[in-house]
Amino acid sequence: MVTDSLLKTYADSDALDLVGLVRGGQVSPAELVEAAITLVERLNPALNAVIHRLYDMARAQAQTVDRSAPFAGVPFLLKELASSWTGAPNTNSCFYLRDVVADSDTEVVRRMKAAGLVLVGKSNAPENGWSITTEPKLYGVTKNPWKEGITPGGSSGGAAAAVASRMAPIAEASDGAGSIRIPASCCGIVGLKPSRGRVSLAPFGDYWYGGAYFLCCSRSVRDTAAYLDAVAGALPGDPYTPPVPDASWLSLSARAPKRLRIGFTVTPPNGTAIDPEVKAAVLATVATLERLGHHVEQHDMPLDANGAWATYTNMTCVQTAATFNYLETVIGRPVASADVEAVTWAIIARGRATSGVRHISDVEQLRQIGRDIVGDLDAYDLFVTPTLTQLPRPLGYYDMSETDIDRYNAKWTDAVFAFPFNISGQPAISLPLGWSKGGVPIGVQLVGRYGDEATVLAASAQLEQEMPWRDRRPAVSVS
């Protein structure tokens, strides 16, 4: 029986708190699964964050949990995009793939299982991850637990809404242009995009020339650090191999960082405006870092963000077209316009019409842009920016029924501080360090040097202590 006391403990705890309770014998993995199921059934009708309920699978897995595993018995959600867990649907929120069920595990899923995470369900995502909201036609709109009518972000919006509302303490997320950090900002949780190559994409060779990343969203810095410990690591054949620290990220996150040299900006490099409340959140964060003894100075990025975004879009269109060429061999028939949302069809069409010479030129240009970004920020241990330049947009603002890819992507200007670090490969985290007058969370982004998640996490832990968010609850949550 799931008691109110168990639900309160579950909702009040981060993932590592729950692990401690499992190891101490105060609660069993089976009880945690039942608590998660209860909250999904109670809260999900208001949010539509969980689209596949895998309760029988979870109950069976809970009986075999290794209690010495780092996330022993912790309920978990897998994003409905890319990662494959044997026996779970694997549709990418796409009508064309609606009947696909995974018949094997991707490498990151093997590591999730070894870590003791228990899969309770799959979280909603936009079709093929191609949005910074979560409103797929196949599964319907995911809502923000903080306020009716605003986006939870995307593409990991289902994961973020579920974690924020306490359905799960941690959930898989992925990021091709901000899709971990943007929903973390919109939903008031923690979202780290790791360094390029930190988490193996095996058995796949690559995604978007190193522009796509996998990790999680959580409610605490330490959970994110522990999850990174659990799933990180290159395999033979991986195209990128960042440096590895000599200690766990969990232990490194708990160490107070040295005096850091920190740059910050509140000037969007695409010439757009910034919301005053977003600006205030960044400046309050910078003031806290300075009070903690770090050196801070303003530094505005010289990046041609509009040009970089256009080039990145062209590259991803070709990559998406290539993915559908492969999927046609799996499904056994050509993809048609009725199989996908309108903007996806436009993306495929552009990709298929792009010449090989143009594509290679775009890739080389992106590599130069990445080099320029890293060089520009090399003087800083950390770089602080808004995660989004505006508060979360209304549902329907990002409309995948748009048939013009350029008009569609022109609305992504709020995420101008997100995608550059997909290009450069640097680790970047969104932390819930600001709140609007209306009670909507505001994410602040910390960017580190390539391979230096340790400094990002340690500074994040400092800010978590100084500007705590743990006790804040959205409107749709457990009272």
C-alpha cells in the first residue's frame, strides 16, 4: 500500500536521498516504484508528461535491483527519442515510427540499467526532437507544471515537467540545440549538457557531428553529477574523447572551487532584446559568485549568432534527411508527408536538396565557429549567460505545422545562448536561479571549458547552497 508518508518522502527526496533509504532498509525499490506509479497516475492527466506507462516492466525490474548500484531502485523516465530500451516503444514521437518497439539496448541504456535505475515510463518529446516546446501531434501537448498555458520547453519537456512535478526524481534528457537546458529553465530544475563525447552514442557513430548530447534532468546538482558518473565514458570507435578527471564528478562537485575567473553577458549575440526579469536573474547570480570570492567581468560574445544558426540548421536538415533515408529501410516504405509533421517534411526536403559540397562546407564552417567560440571564452573558467532570453512562451508559439523551415527557426531566437555550445562542445548547465514576479522559473546558464564538467558542477553546487531552490514546488505537484 502506498501511504501518504511514502509519497511525501518520495516527493521531498532527490535520487540520492532515495538510494540512501533503499540501502538503509527504510524503503524497498518496489515501494519506490509504486510511489512513482501513484504520482504519475495522479499528476500526469494535468501535464501529459509521461506518454508510455511501463509499470509491469518496472515492477519486474524492481525485484532484481542491485542495492549497491549508484541509483539502486530509483524510478526513472526515458525520453521518447533515440535511446532504446528493449521492449519499450521507440517512436521519436513520429507517426512514421508509431509501431516501433526497441529490440535492443543502446549503450547509455545499458549503463542506466547497471546503475540500478528502474524504468517506469517514457517521457513526451516533440517529433524527432525538432522543437523547443513539447507539443507532438502523435502524443499531444505537455504542459508546464508551474503555470497554465506556457511551454515546459523542449525537446525534453516531458522529462522536465515530470521531474519538476515530482513524478520522478530524475529522467533522461538530450540536447541538440538546448533541449536539456531549455526545459530545465522553463520547469525550474537542473539540466546539464555535458562535453562533446562524454556520453557514448554507441551503437550509433555520431549525431549531428557532435552537436547532440545525452544526459538527464534532475532537481539537484549532486544527482546530475552522480548520473554523469554512471553513464559517462567513451568506447573504442567513439569519434570524440574528452579528458577524464581523476575523481568522480560527484566528489568533485562537493569540493569548493578555487577562485574562478568568470565572464558573463546579458547581451544576446543576435541583437534581440532580453526580458528584464531574465537579466535581473543573471545579474543576481553574478553578484552571488562575486560575493563568494570569484572574479567576474562582463564579456559579450562577438559571435554572428544568426549566421551560425542558419549554418547549423542547414547541417541538421541534411542529417535529418539521412536519418529518414535509413528509417525507410527499417519501415520498408518511403516516408510521405502524411507520416510526419509539416516542418519535419520541410526539413527532410531541404536536406535532400542540399548538395554534398554545400553540406561539407557547412560542417567546416561550424567547426571554425566552434573553434572561435572556445577561443573567445578561453580566458574564463566559467561563462554565465541567460538560458533563455525570455520567459517561457505560450503553448502554440513554436508551431510544427509551419511549412517554412526559416520562418519556423526564426522563432528560436530566445535560445540564442543555448545552441552555440552544441557547436563548440563545451559543457553547459541551466540552474533555476531566478523567478519571475508571476512565479515562473528562470534558468541561468554556466558554461565551462571543454572537458571541465567538474568546475561547472562545483560552482553549481555553490550556487545551489547560496540560492537554494529545493523547497520550491510548482502548482502541479505533491502538496
